[in-house]
Amino acid sequence: MIPAGLVTDITVGESQLRRWRCARIVMQGGRFVKVQRRWMAGSVSVAQVWWQAKYGRMNDDVCWLDYHQPFGMPGFLTLDYIRSGQRAGYKTFIGAIRVLEEIARIRNSVAIVAHVTNGGISDRLLERNGWQRHLEEWSGRHWIRRFYDGYPESTVERYTQTSIGRPACE
């Protein structure tokens, strides 16, 4: 039995993902593990991000991504925080982004916004994945992933299936 605040199959859990304002996407070893409901959006400071990047990075292959829908803005999702272990590869990170894009499609969101403070996430990487600079007159690196003209073709199945066709998490 899967707990009520947990989705391990994106297709089956669409109705939950549509309702949850705040959640965490968890990936491990390039594979989707779960989306876990969160009761409140996380509050992360720039100092905390710097400290964790420099001294507190875990030595694992797990990546999690926290997001929320701001009150009064049903068409937007905010990417709040990405935590990535030292052994988490590109596929794990990009998989988390693709799952977030799929959740944006499920929720009919028009955009995802993020304030990127970690220099390890390059502008080039963001641009290659469809993100654009946003609010350039503000301090910091603000980015937006727009879906005004539709959603990209879903590739989420690459991250949710094992090589022999079974779900990554049962």
C-alpha cells in the first residue's frame, strides 16, 4: 500500500499531482523514485545553498527537486531547491527536470520559474533545456521555462522504466 502523500507512478498519480501545491521529486541513479507531497514550500537561503554546495554535499546518487505553486498564481510553478549528491549524474538531474515539466503539463501550468544561485548550474545548461533569462533587472540569476506554445514531447518514460520494462519502483 502506497501512502497518500506519495506518487510512485506519474500516470496513476495524475489526480494527486494536480491537487498538491508543494512536492518533492526524488530521482536516484537516473531513475524516477517518487513524488512526495510537502505541506509547505521550503525556505532556502543563498547562504544555505553555498554552504551545502561547498561542505554539505552528500556522497550519493540521489537528486531531489522541491517545487510549489504560489498562492494566487495557478498557472505557475516555482522550482525552489535542487539537492544533488556527488555521485548523481547528468541523467539523474535532467530526469528530475523532465518529471517537473511533466507535472507542469498535468497541472496545465504556463511556466516554471527559478532563482538559480548555484554556479554549477550553467546558463548554457539551462538554455539547452529550454529555459530563458527572466527578470534581468533584478539581482541574481532568474530563469523561466515557458509553455505558452504547448509542452515539449514527454520523455519521462526514459526515467520511469527499467531496462527490462518494469517500473523503477514497485
